[in-house]
Amino acid sequence: MSRLLIYPMFMLLFFTASVWAVDRPEQVQSSQIQSVKWQSWSGSIFEQAKKENKLVLLSLTAEWCEFCHKMDATTYRDSRVQTLLKQDYITVRVDEKDNPELAKRYEKAGMPATLIFSSQGTEIIRKRGYIKPQWMVWFLQAVAADPTVEAHRIAKK
């Protein structure tokens, strides 16, 4: 009887530990946490991206957006995400009230919206909603590895 209970308990413990390990942001002492260095949206962003041979990540947010705040507290505080952003991306943040024209252009993307552009200004991909830290790591790595629109387009039937 005890063997029948041990196996399910072990599996539950293993599964819980696995999920916890993947979903939690990499732990860093609060004194070591560096925030992402966000820039404002401007035409010079793409000139800078060309000069530095980087992609442009645009984060569209809103003050009222709960998941925008959650991404700031988890995803953008993850040291793996920060490393990839510094290495391959120019990071731009726009609040909808500060740039309503840009927010309107991408309103169908929802909030938060994460868009990645080539250094020439071509939109490569956009993601809507909260992105967990590990998923953001995979997302950033995939786009940096192949920054073509075709590589990230979902085939239509």
C-alpha cells in the first residue's frame, strides 16, 4: 500500500519542481538587479540599430495594464532576458498615452505588445500579452538566430 502512495507523491513532487524551475525568473539578489535600459521611440533608433548591428525590440505598454507591470517585475528582471537584450537588441518602450499614434498603429497587438524590427525598420514578429521569462529567452534567441520575416511567419492554409 505504501508503495502505491510513494510513486504518485514522487511524480507530483517532480512535476511541481519542474514547472517551478522553468517558470520562475532567474533569481538575483535585489542589489544586483539591473533594469532594462529603455529608449524612447524615434527615427534615430533604426540608425543606431544599423550602426550596432542589432535588432529593435519595441515594448508597447499602458499604465492600466496589469500584465505590463507583471512583465516588468518578472520577465524584464530575469538576468537571462537582460543579457540577450543587451547583446542583440536596442530596447524601446512606449506607453500608449505618450505616443497615441504609435499605440493606434499597433492596437491590434494588444497590451502588452512586444514587437521586433530589423535595423531597416521591417517588422519581423509581434507577440501579444504576457511573456514568461523562459519563453522570452527562447523568443529572443530564435529571432536573433534568424531575423527574417519568413522564419517567424505562421503559414496560412
